[in-house]
Amino acid sequence: MSTLRQELQATIDALVQEGKGLLAADESGPTIAKRFKTVGIESTEENRRQWRSLLLGAPGLGEFVSGVILYEETLGQKADDGELLPRLAERQGIVPGIKVDKGKIPLVNAAGDEITQGLDGLAERLEHYKEQGARFAKWRAVYNVSDTLPSRLAIETNAESLACYAAICQEAGVVPIVEPEVLIDGDHSIERCAEVTEAVLHEVFHALHRHGVALELMLLKPSMVLPGKEHAKQASIDEVASSTVRVLGRTVPPVVAGVFFLSGGQTPEQATAHLDAINRTGRRPWPLSFSYARALQEPPLKAWRGQSANVGEARQALLKRARLNGAAARGRYDA
Ligand code: 13P
């Protein structure tokens, strides 16, 4: 095996561990400001440093979390004792990773569709992130859903960018997480979500193949198959699980190293219950786990509220969700 493949495989082995998932703590400036605002915290660099130190320093987090996705700023920040945050993660047995896309913009000539930017200069940025300790990366493409969205153009263009990104990462010895998110916003049915997710994933794997991406050395971070949050009829836990597993089975090649779901606006309890049900549907070719941001961070953020006196309580709230999701990744969550 080449040294590059060995490097990628070692990262995959560290990330894909039974009963463990990923913590997404890679909110961009505007997104973290939105999350902080819900509990009345101002998004200053110091507050972001404190928050992310709180998360990464939760004692024993590495028992349920194998990797953390960070935002660029965090790679250079330090905990109160002066330890760099990526080092703190490593010391907890958690592999540091980095969000590398530069966010979404409207796709021109496709009203309602969006495209993710950030490919220019990516190879150079990855070298720098690697020096700072990042061993894997994430790129998120988003798909708005309606009767007519996403368009073929959006499906094809986003697949192409995801595949370009993944190929550049592997070339740099960085494991790519490929994240196509079919959004929960809207009033579409679960059937419509299934149809869109199948078309999206099909196109993504077609593009990954064209770009020569080694599927056994990447991870997929998909959304679950859910009805739109404004849809009149919400789905049962088992319906979500069976629809999600059916769509993945039709589109995701068995060699893919792991499937780590995003939470996408589900409540923390829903995200755990759905992951558990998905893992109870029987034997699957890939490990199915979590890569949650909101579903892991909401309870600790509410407990913290920017007060140092609440750090202990906030860490307990994070550990609780991490432990329950770890159980769900084994299909052993007891609600
Ligand atoms: P949520 O779990 O909050 O959807 O976030 C996951 C993520 O990484 C979004 O890019």
C-alpha cells in the first residue's frame, strides 16, 4: 500500500469505531452567531474559544466521539491552560478535522438552487490545515426541496464540486467527508425527500467515480429521509429508518467506509431515536453513526449560556447526548 493510502486508512480506522460518532463543531461565523443568539451570547472570538474549549474538554468525550469537525479559527485557538484545541482533541482520543468549504451562494440561472464554493486554492489550504493537526475534512452541499427543486443543474453541479473536493483531499492525505444535505425546510412529503435524496446520492457517487475517489477511504455524511418540517403528516420513527436505509442501499456502494448522519434540524431526541432505529433495521454494509452539530450541542449550549459557573453542567449535557448517540450507533438506545 502506498504511504498516502496508509495515511488515509489510519485516519479512517481512527474515525470509524463501533459505538462512536463525530461531533460537528464547525459552524461558520454567521451560523455560530445564530446559535449563540438563541441563548443570548454575543459571538466574539473569546466566546467562541470558550465554547469550543468547553466541548473539547468534556472529560471522557473520546469514549463516544472519535472525531471533531472544527472551523478554521478553532485550529489556532487555545484552551485556558494554553493547549491548542486540536491538541486537546487528540489527547482525548478525538481526531481533529476541518470544514473546508466556503459556504453556499445562489446557483445562477437556477432560481431556488444553491451551490457551495471553496475549491480555488483548496490544495494549499489543506497543507496548512494539516500542519495545524487536521486529518480529515468536510464539504457540505445543500439541496432545497420543492415539487421542482432541486434542478438537474443543481444536482449535477453540486455532485461535481463534492467529487473535486474529495479527490483533492485524498491527494493531500486528508480523509474527505462528503456531505450532501437535502434540507428539512418546506412542506414536502417523506416520499419526495426519498426521491430527491436518491437522485442526489446517485449523482454524487457517479461523480466520485469519475473523479477517481477511493470510496473505501472517504466517509459519507448524508441527511436522513424525513418529511419537510412544515408537512402536515410527520413520519414515524420506523418509517424514517426504513426510508433512509432503502435510499442508502440503492445508492451507496458497500465499500464506503462509513455513513455518519447530520442532524439537520431534528430535535436531539429525534436524531438519537432515528439513528437507533436505522441501526436496528438489520445488517448493512457500512457502519451507520452520527456526525451531529445541533443535536449534540443544543442541550449543552442551553446549560452554558456563556457563564463559566455552568461549564460542568454543560459538559454533562454534552456527554449525555454523546453517550446516547453512541448507544444508538450500536442500535442499543433505550429511550
Ligand atoms: P447539524 O447536525 O446541526 O445538521 O449539523 C451538521 C453539520 O455539520 C452541518 O454541516
